[in-house]
Amino acid sequence: MTTIKDSVHDHIEVTGVAADLLDTKPVQRLRRVAQLGTVKLVYPSANHTRFEHSLGVYYLADRALAHLGVEGRQAERVRAAALLHDVGHAPFSHNVEELLHRRTGLYHDDVGGLIERTELGDVLAAHDLDPERVAGLIGGDGQYGQLVSGELDVDRMDYLVRDAHHTGVPYGTVDHERLVRELTFVDGELVLAEGNVQTAESLLVARALMNPTVYTHPVARISKAMLRRATERLLDAPDIDPAGVRRMDDPALLVALRSNPETGAFAERYDARDLFKRAVWVEYDDVPDRVRELDHEEVRDVETEVAEACELDPEAVIVDVPAEPSMKESTTEVVVNGDVRRLEDQSPLVTALRTAQRQQWRLGVYTTRAATERVGTAAADALGLDIDGALVSDVRRRAHTTLDEFTTEAE
């Protein structure tokens, strides 16, 4: 048994297969993958990693299994899956995941091949655990996969509390002990027991508040977009293997970006926190449907068009179109008066939070400080935006800067 002091859950006792997995190279690599990617450029204390988060998920999974009365080999499978649920993450976590998925066909939870061809598979086999079944649990397969990847998974419970703790933002604080204690299975579905509508709502509210404050903060979005652009240029180099990039850690990716002539300028900007500024920042209802539906190549075409119109290098313009607003937590199931009901059918908060989420959505166009005015005008024209509502150049935006933006180093 290994006992580890954790900043969120205090002492975590790691036993059995998890203890043997702990010191494998794929798990230790997670010490060098930031939990929040570039968010540290907004919140300087957000330096926590996927390693400590994985320990937290293991801890909560262990507590949930105890409350659910799950023991033996099935419990060991779930504990292993909880500890390993993030071993497939690329450097900087989710920041470049979609980009690498286009090149490799793999998301971070597609770990079957990784487990089988590394020492992870050997450790699992030594404990008489099938690597394929553990990989399936990480992907959310079966009844117990819901604990690791689902609407009520322990992954979400840990990262909300941990991210709030390390950023200093209080909105992610949820009663994870109660959430774990009130989990139950009804007809094979993981639900919250009777009397826990408000418990489920707290998880929904925490995620809804952390999203604009931390996960999609404007500076975090700009730095993520710049990192994606640089990584895409890196992947275009003839000697770069996308699968190899996927297995890098954060420092290794930064070294690769610094070393490549095509991406060195980005690395210098990242190191100095010299980020692009917002030329366009426009609300959901002011963006035509066709723009919100642009695919990756179409977005690149718009960037090229805007850059050419402004006589800029194409790499100096980034168009950032977020995915459609979604709220997976609203499908969480709770027991009400003996019946299993979806939270979205039971709670009036869901409608309000969906409205807030849509109102928080923004399309962004980023460029160098000196070019914000002309890029804003050209981008609004190329995208068919209302120019008065869309332009938020550096000068204009500073005139309306909020206190929150000052306190989180937005500029």
C-alpha cells in the first residue's frame, strides 16, 4: 500500500493493482501534462497535473465502490480504469485533442492499444485483469464504466473541485462526498438516490459557472487557439509523427515548437505571454448559422481571406468558432418519488443554465495588437457579421473592460 498526501482529498491510500500501476512510465508521464493546459496563463497557480487528478479520480472511485458494495475483481478493474483514465491524453490535455484526432483517429479515452503495448498491460495481466476490459471501462462501457465516464462520473467530481482549488475560483466547489455516497444503480443505470435533486443541480451549476470563468476564459481561449495553430504547423513538418506528438508531455511539445522554424515565433510569444488580442468577439445570436457550422478547412479559408485583405501573414489571424453549447450533465438521472427521472425534466434550473450558456458563447477572431482594427473589419465582412456588434478591437474593448478581466490578466 502507498499513502499519498493530496491537496484536495488529504491522504489517499493506493492499494492492489493501482499501486503497481502508479510507477509505470505512462502514469508518471501525467506529472508533466497540465490539467488545465494554457489556463495557467490566466490563473498562475493552476499548475496541477493529470497525475494528481488521476489519483483523485481513483480515490473517489474507490469510495463509490465501497458505498455500492462492489468488491473483488470487478472493483479492481474499476480502480485500475480510474487511475488510468487519462493516460491517453496528449500534451496540454484537451487543448490539441481535436487536432490530433484528425491526424490519428484517436481521442484521449481511446487507450486500448496504448495499454496493450506498454507495461500497463503487463501489470494488469499480473493481477489477472483483462487490459481490454479495463480500456472499455475507461471508454464508459457497461454498467461500471459509468463511474469512470458518464454523466455522474467521478472524473467530473474531482476535476471541478481540483480546478477550483488550484485556480482560487470558488464556483467549482461541490459536495463530492455526498455525490459519491448517494450513487446507486437502478436497472443497470447509475443514478442519484431519492432526495438528491439539489445535489445533482449543484454539479450542473458548478460546471456552468466554471466554464466561462476558467475553461473558456478569453485569454485561455486565445492561448489555446495559438497553441493549436502552432501544433498544426508542427504536424505539417515531414519528419513529425502525429502519434509521437500525442505521446509527448508538455515540455517536450514546447521544445519541439521552439526547435521548428515554422513554429519558433509562437514559442517565443508563449514563453513571454505575448498573446494575440481580440479583433472580433461576438455573441451566438449575432453569428449566422452557416458560420457556426464551418468545418476546420472552411475556417482556415476564412483566416487566409482575412489575412490577405489585411496584407498579413496567414498565421497572424485566428478564427475561433466554439462548438455548439451543450450541457451533458442535464441528462443526469435522479430518483424522485420512486421514479428515475432526468434532471432536465425535473429541474427548472436546467432551462436557465442553458440560456446562460448560450449567452456566454462567443465567436472570436484574434490577431496582433497592431492589427486588431483592420482584422476586425475584414473578418466581420468575410463572416457576414454585424460590424457594430462584432468589433471589439484592443482600443474599443479596453474602454469596456470589466473588473473581472483586470483581475485575471485578460490583457
